[in-house]
Amino acid sequence: MIRIKSQSGTLYAVSVLGALSLLLTTGCSTKNYVRSQTTPIIQHTNELDDATATNNRNIHDVNQRAQAGIQQAQTSANTANQQAQTAGQSANQAQQSAQEAVNRADSLGSVVANLDNYKQVADVSVTFAFDKADLNKADRAQLDVFATQLSETKSYILEVTGGTDSVGSAAYNYDLSQRRAQAVVQYLAAQHNVPPHKFYLIGIGKDQEVAPNSTAAGRAKNRRVEVQLLSNMTGQPPAAPQTSQLSVPANNQ
């Protein structure tokens, strides 16, 4: 303790230890205050860091899954595209085969040797919707049954005749009947491997009706394609066609 004498002779004692104690107490309080204020901030900062790290991991996982999904979708799209291209190529090959050597039935007598020796052994008729040249499921089923006889028949030819009802102009119906006959030829060539030179095709339009066009039922019967299976009774194959080939356009209706 330090004693100090004043002018009046009174001694005052100033405790250095007390002052130091006060300073230490004040310092500790300040540190505790700072710690109490900064600890939540530090804790919150750590929580934000953890959340950021978790979000980064989640974003990375989502990105990986997204990339995997995109890759899988791209692979599926490529596979579907390849299948579509293959199907398109097969269809084009079938159509090309049908175009190679389709002959006109009205010149049958001039291109087939010994035509009198050919006799009808089977026939089938399929009908079409109004102004259509597309085979439906029932038509294809009839042609499938008919085609089972072809492998058992030697030296045969197929006479394919397309017809229409009386609605519309003659020129339009000639074209429509031709397209209907072509649809049958293309189906038999593609699905049953019938060689194109076996076909003799003609569209007769509305010239030859098989039922009265005065009724809806009659017109429906006239919208048909008739296929006759003709076989050479002598067993001799037909001569090669001498007429020009008939181009078969794609069936657009």
C-alpha cells in the first residue's frame, strides 16, 4: 500500500492491488462480452459453411443424375432413330422390289407363253374404304391366308385387278384403282416375298362393277382389289415379260 501525505497532513492510501483488480475484472468482463457476442456469429458461420457444403454435394449429385438421365434419353433416342431408319430402309427395299417388275394385266396374253395352260386355282378379294387405298387389318389377314397357297403352287402368276365405285371422274377412279392394286402388290411382295415378276396388275376404275352402284352396299363391294392365282398346268415356268415395266408410286392415300 502506498501512503500519500496531503497538505492537511492526512494520509491517503491508494491500493495499487485494488486498481489492478478492478482493471482485471473489467478486462475479463469485456472478453466475456466479446465472446458472448462472437460465439453465435462463429457458430452461425460454421452452420452456413456446413449448409453450403451440403448444398454443393446435393447439386453435384443432382447434376450427375441429370447427366445420367440425359445420356440415357439420348441413348434411347439414338436407338429409336436407328430402328426407324432400319424400318424405313426395309420399307424402301420392299417398295423398290415391288417396282422392279410389275406388269400390266391387260398385256398378259402377249408376255406369258402358253397362257391357255394357266388355270385359276385360287382367288381373294379385299375391299377399301371410300376414296382410300390403304389395307386394313382384315384385308391383310385375308391376304395372309391367301399367300399360304403360293409356296405349294408351281409356275404361278398373280393377276391383280383394282376397282372403284362410280363416285368421281373416270380419270380419278383409274388412278385410285391402280393405287389400290399397288397396295396389294406391295404387301404381298414385302410380307410374303412374292417375286415382283409374278404380278400382273391393272386398275380398271369404275368400268367393271361387281355390284350395283345404286346402293351403298353395292358401292362398297366395287371398291375392291381382286387377286387371282393362276397356275401353269403343264408345270412350265412363264416366259420373261417383254413389255416395259410399270412404275409403282408410293401409296399416298
